Amino acid sequence: MTYFLIYVLLMNIITFIEMGHDKGQAKKGGRRVPEKRLFWLAALGGGIGGWLGMRVWRHKTKHTSFVVGFPLLIALNCICVILIAMYM
């Protein structure tokens, strides 16, 4: 269970950092992080980190797919955590 919690924590940190990196690249016109990657990171356990990144850096907040999608992915992440905790 400890490894699983470390995994979830790391995924959230990575997703949070990727959101910040993408915002920085957007500001300076650099190479952006693909939206597909941001969604995959969120789906693989980083939903809360992605949502926090949206709020902290005010990034992707006007994209309906992110405003609706990230909370849905957080719900999916929570369901997965509960199911895994029940069967461990």
C-alpha cells in the first residue's frame, strides 16, 4: 500500500509540474506540453495535481475539456484508490 500511495503522490507532483511548465512555455512561446499528455498524467493518478496546477497557474481554465475533464478524472482516481485499498 505504501508503494501505491507514493505512486499517486508522485503522479500528482509530476502533473502539477507539467502544468506549470506548459504555462511557462505558453508565456514565452516555447514548445508546449501536449494536452493529450496532461490528460494521460491526470488519468494515471495525477488528477488532483493537474487541477491544482490549473488553479495555481490559471492555466487551461477556459478549456471546457480541462474544466470538466479534470474533476471527472479526480473522481476516477478516487474510485481507483478506494477499490485498490479495499482489495489490498
